[in-house]
Amino acid sequence: MRNIPGRERAVPALLILAVMALADPWRSGGLFWDFGNALGFLALAGLLFQMIPGPRGTPRPHELLGYWVLAIACLHAFWFLAGDAVARFYLLPGGPLHMWLGLAGLLLLAGLSILARMPDRRRLHPSYRGFRRLHRHLALACLAATLLHVLLSGFYLPMWWQAAALAAIALACAFGRRIWPRASAVPVAAWLGAGGGAVAVFVLMREVMP
């Protein structure tokens, strides 16, 4: 594996840190809820990182990371559904809008992963340019639904400036393509390592701080 410059390797870690650090450290729902929501923030950070342009001609790292982001998002969702019976009522008719937006984001993320698989993609979209256009539009819709899911829930981001900062990061990742260099592909293991450490810190801070 070729060496990746430290500056480029630091991009996913800094992005994960920026997303996690915006959450109020004095707000805690207990170990169960804090861990589940830390997974949600990690999935959002992964989705934001996926919006940053990667190097041309190397789609495999982007695809592999997409599967991991989907797996973490699914774990975030099913963590609550399996562990808290109250969470299941949120998805019944009349449930909170932010919960339905979270479900929409998860389904769109699953659709992105399914449609991006090479055999299916070539059957559905012989034109690579057409596939990329659809893939990006679906990714933007997924990011919008996921971001609103986080912002409208309001528990960990109670202040307006926290919500505004997270929205600004999302806009920079989604539409600041000209300001991002086409950095070398970051190994999935590096992203998972940074994410695992961030989740641990997210939970421990809320368990040990008064």
C-alpha cells in the first residue's frame, strides 16, 4: 500500500472530530442512548466524508467505505429498535418528523449502495455520467434527510450555533467540491479506527462528566 500523506490521512479524523465535538458534552441520555447516538454521529461523519471528491479512477475505497457507513447507520437504527420498546412507536403514523427523516436517510443510503454495485449499475445506467448524476442527487437527498434527522431531534445540539455549524460543515462537504483537493484515498481501516476512538470518547465523556 502506498504511503498516504499525514495531511490527507487526517481529513477523516478531523471531520469525525468536528461532527462529534459539536454535540453538547453535558447532555447524556445514559450509556445505552449515548452509544447509539454516537454511532449515528459517526455515520453522519462518514456520509459527509463520502461527499468529498476522491482521486480519479479509484472508486473501490469510496464503495467500501459506503458499505461501512451503511452498516453503522443500520446498527444505529436497530440499536434503539431492539433495545428500547418506546423507539418502535416513533415510526408509527403520527410519529416525530425527525424519526421519519432518519428512516428516509437510511433507505436512501441503502439505495445508494445497491445501485452503485457494478453489474446493477451497468444494466441500469450504461452511461457513467448518467449514473454519477443520479448517484450524487440521491446522496444529496440522503444527506439532507440525515442532517434534518439530527438537527430536528435537538437533544445533543440544543443551541442554534451548534446546528448552524453542523449545517455549514455539511454544505462545505456537499457543495465545496472546488475547495477540496482530490486527495489520496484514505484506507477504510484508518476511518474505522478514528471513528471507534471518537465513539469511545463521546460515550466516556458523558459517563464521567457530571
